[in-house]
Amino acid sequence: MRKLQVFAGVATVALMAVATSSRAQTASEAAPVALDEIVVTAQKRAENLQDVPVSVTAMTGAQLQNQRVGDVLALSGLAPGLQIKTDDNAANPRMFIRGIGVNDFNPGTASAVGVYVDGVYIASPLAQLAGFYDLEQVEVLRGPQGTLYGRNTTGGAINVVTKKPSSTPGGDIAVEYGRFNAVNAQGGFGGPIAGDDLSFRISGLYDKNDGYTTNRLTGNKGNDANRWALRAALRWKPDDKLTADLSLSLNQSRGGSIWTYNRSILPQTAEATGADGFCKAGFYTSGQCTNALGYANTSGNLYEGDYRFEGKDIVKLFGATANVSYDLGDMTLYSVTSYQRAARDDWEDTDANPLQVISARYIALQETASQEFRLQSNGEGPLRWVTGLYWAKDDLSNDSHYDVLSDLRNPTVDNPTGMDPANSIGVFGWPLTLKSRSWAVFGQFDYDLTERLTFTGGLRYSVDDKSIHYVSDVDYGLVTLFVHDGDKSFKSLSGRLGLRYALSDDANLYATYNRGYKSGGFFTGQTADEADLEPYSDETVDAFEVGAKSEFLDRRLRLNAAAFYYDYKDLQVYTTIQRGLLTVQYFTNASAARVYGAEAEVEARPARGLSLTLGASLLHAEYEDFVSVGEDYSGNRLPSAPKLSFNGAIRYEHPLPVGDFTGQLDFTHRSKVYFDTANTERLSDEARTFVNGQVGWKLDGGRYELGVWGKNLFDETNILDITAIEGLGFDAFSMGPPRTYGVYLRARY
């Protein structure tokens, strides 16, 4: 709250400064200007945001750049109810909208929030943390999107739209340098190849920094970034009917693996022992609490540790997409074809201490091909419709392993390797292949019952055929614990009903019902119990939402609000349980969950050059009747589901004798969150507020801009996640960057 008060004070000063400066302007200069119209594709067609009966937050490429959104992780908090975290340096973001998401980091588990780039579903979590660059817009769709987007969108969807080739020559570049020797360069250029018929655009990204975590044993820095990306796009438009957009993209990340903070939790004295048998909160760094091998981390600095090796998290991505549309007159035929390949090799010091407790090697390859055909109406008649077919092929291969307690191995004549699986000592691997084949047929229509009242209806029938071949072994196949083969077909019907009523040209009310689903499947994490591989069921949700979208004061003020209620069945839940000496992963279906809340977004332009935005979310998200492996989670709050969250920004531009001044302050705030299903206090994080800022100088009509920036200006503790590994005696903290700052230069032509 202190930081919120500071931010409010800064905002007040900024507003007073604006008022003072505006009095010196002429009446014409001081006249406020209208808000820009926002066009979104939430319903697979270009529409004004205010006319779409869906909760959508749209952010332009310029807004993303000014708030330094470098990947999907940096979107966290920028839309009401959106929280994103990760326990990896280059892959596997875990996305939650209105409390709905999945904690699982294994590549075979799909998120409940779908990520789409230029209309293509990014199936692999290995590819979802690729760098953002050369973007036109990002849309965050809140609530189930099962009709037009299909499976795995029970929480919502994130639409990423890249800049397209144009027959007008142009280009832009942005270069930044900041703390931790951070260098970020990105840009694009393009123009015509053959008149207006054929044009191109080439864009790229280079992002590198030394990292913000220190290895006390070597003095080296970790949690570093080292990635580049390249995209080449062509647009062929020989006439007014045919448009073909083709693109190829390459992404590569070769930064270090995640360096976590180790919190020792096994008490060695009665004084340090809590009621649950683990270390009391005040004794974590006292030296009286250790891990399973006796290591005690006595430092409270979350950005340092004793790492016995410094691994790499290497991710290589390739993508090819063809978007083709053909105007048939009363309707348009669309074809979206894609191929994606994601490969990862991550060698990670999981325990973050100088003794060999546990380390991980994650090796995975995922290939996805998809095809969508859509036929949709043109024009503005009383009936507007879209129908389509979707097909996808997804193949995952995994060859990962955990090395557990190697320092305790005791080779003998009878046991020359020293491994002891019964006591959880050894190298435990889980090579597997998971194959998925999916198809769906869908349709949705809008019909104007009157000039003001519109009815929406839609259905989608989906089939997902999945098969798994799983091997659980020890010491690289020396001992096979079991081999499991399984297959199952998952069928689901999702749909949408809605009414929208236009109160006026500037105000709409809507009420919707959505049936969403998330496909069932097979667990792809490490297990020594074959029963864990029994297929889990589809997750389904009945979602009800009412909302209002309105503009006032000649479109200088925009207010959008919504209230929602979700009834979940078979909610898919990732958690951890204790088996022997190990804390192991477990994936199951919760019987039910109830989620309800309200959101609001405000945007205003009270004076020329001044823009204000504010978003807010109130959320209640709890499990109901959920008992798993003897633990009762009923009534617990869902992970990463804060009861209250805010986001906002103040941006001001003002002419100077030479050029223009630009300044921005923005913030995100969330209340307390739990990181685990059991709502363990030790695995929670208090309320946090993050404030960022930028001051710049534009020249030559905005063609050039230079300035300074800062993120996390108050150096708020930035905990992304806390993972309990209680069987080995520690908690692992995944940390986001502390305060960062730097300078930037931008140019366009």
C-alpha cells in the first residue's frame, strides 16, 4: 500500500503539472482528443473492441515497447486477472487468467490459456516464452474461448499479432542498454518487391544480459539471457480478392539455466522446529535448518547461492505459417497452415547448493502441424457467421532425468553403481513419446433481432486422440522400473450463447454463456508409479458473464466492466505429494471449483497529450470437494489467484522548443497469492506492487526518440514462484529481475 500511495502521489503531481501547462496553451491546443478506436480479432474478424461481447484487453506494439514487454511472461499483471510465472529461464510459462491455469511445467501438459501467433495455436510450452518483437498488437481474451479457439482455452487466450509486409517502404529499430550489461536490439524493415502485388518484411531481435543472480562459489552471474530471433514475411496480393501472408521464423535461446534460491527447511534443533515439523519462519537462515545432506543456507539474499555447476537452457524454435484469404463476394474463405518445431536441452542445478542433492536434465523435442479452414460472411447484414474445420498433429519426445543424492551412493560388490531406487538414490529417467491427433468442426453466428439487440450462438465438436509410450528407468536404462503404453480418445462439445444490447452508439450491454473444455491426456512428468499414468479427464466449465462497454465525453473516456461466474468440473490440477524420501509430481482432476468476480478497465484522455489507463480485478477462486491422495483441498484458494489486482499507466507528451517530451509511469499490483494447491503459508507471497517509468525526447516529428527507463523502480521483491521439495529438505525460489534501468534509442522511417 505504501508503494500505491507513492504512485498515487506521483500521479497527482503529474496531473497538476499537466493542468498548469495546459493553461498556457490556446483553447485549440488544450482541447482534449478522442481515444483511438481499437480493432480486435477476438471473434476471428476485425471488429471494434467496444462492439465485441468478450472481455478483451488490447495492447498496441508501441504500448508493449514502452512497458518493455519482451515476452509473454512480462504481460503478467497488465490485464485484469492475468498472472504469469515460470520456473525456467527459456520455456514453460505458466499462465493464469481469473485464477484458471495449470502449475505443471512438463511439456506434455497444455496450458488452460491458449497462445496464438497470427492465428496459429502455439501448442508447445517450449515455444511459448519466445521473445516478443516487431508486434502490431497483443490481445488478452478473458474467459473460456472454446467455440472459435477450441481446446485448452478454459482460462482464456492470448492473441499475438505481428507486423505485416506493406507496399510502402519503411522500417524501425530500437536499441537499449541497461543494468547487468543488458543489450536489447530489435527492429524490422520492408517494402515492395513487385509493385503492390508482392511485398516483404524482415525483422529480428537480439537480447543479452549478464544475469542478476550471483554464484558465491565462483563470483559468476546467472539467470542470464542470450537469445536472438529472425522473421521473414511475404505478402502476395495480386488483386482485391486474394491475400496470402507467408512467414518463416527462427528463435534461439542459449542463456543459463534457472538459478533458484535455496531455503533450507529441515530443523536441526528443537528451537527451530515448527508445528508442521519443518523449520520455523524465523530460523530459515539461522544455520539451525538444513537440507537432506546437511547444507544450511544462511543468506537471506534471494539473488545469490552456492551453485556447484552453472548449466545452460538451450531452446531452438522454428516456425512456418501460411495465412491465405480469398474473397468470394458474400463470404471469404480463410486457410491457416502452420508447422512448428521446438527443441530443448536444459541442464539445471535444481537444489542450488554445493552438494549433489538433485539436479535435472530436461531434453525434449516437440513438432506440431496444423490446418484450419474458415468460411465466414462479409458485409454488415443482420446475419454474420463463421464456420470452419481444424486439424492438428502434435508429437512430443522426451529423454529427461533427475540425478538424486549421488553423494550418498555406496558402491559394493553386489551393487557396483551404488544406486538404491528403494531409498530414492539414483538417476531417474522417463523417456517417453506422446502423440496427439486432433480435429474439430465449429461455427458461430450473430443475428440482429432488432436494430439494437443481437443474438450470438455457436458450437464446436472436438476430438483429441492421444497415445503414450512411457519408460520409467534408473541409471540411464540399467534398470527398468516399468514400461507403460496407453491411448485414449477425448471427445467434447463446447459452445456459446449470448445477447448484446446497444443502449446507444457509445454503450453496449452483454450477457453470455460459454461452455469451455480442456482436453484430457496423460501425465508426462517423472514417476515411479505406473498408476500415475492413467489418463486424466477433460476439464469443463460453464461460464456466465455480464458486461458493459461504454464511451463518454465525445470518446475521451472509455469504461468497460464485467462480472463472471464459473462452474468447473474435473478441473485439472498439478500438485506434489510425498513418496518415500522424494517429493514427487502428481496430476489429477479436482471434482469441482467455483470462480467468480468482477473486472473493470478505464481509459481516458482528459487533456491533449495526456493518457490515463486503469484496470482492476476482484476474484474469488476456490476448490470444492477436492480430496486427493488423502489430502483435503476443499475450500483452498487456487494457485496464482490474487483476490485483488490493479494495473495502470499515466503517459504524457508535450511539445518543447525542439522536439517533444514524453513521460510514462505504470504499475501493477496484486494481493497475496499461494503457489501450491495446499495453500501452505510458507509457499505464499505477500501483496506486491511494481512501478516502472520512462522519460524520453522525440525529434523530427517522432522519427527519432531517446530517453531513460526503469523497471521495478522501488526494487520490490520479485518472487515468480516457490516450489517445495520437502523430501530433500528445501524450497526453491524462482526469482524475477530486481530493479533495472537503462537508456534507449529508437528510429523509424
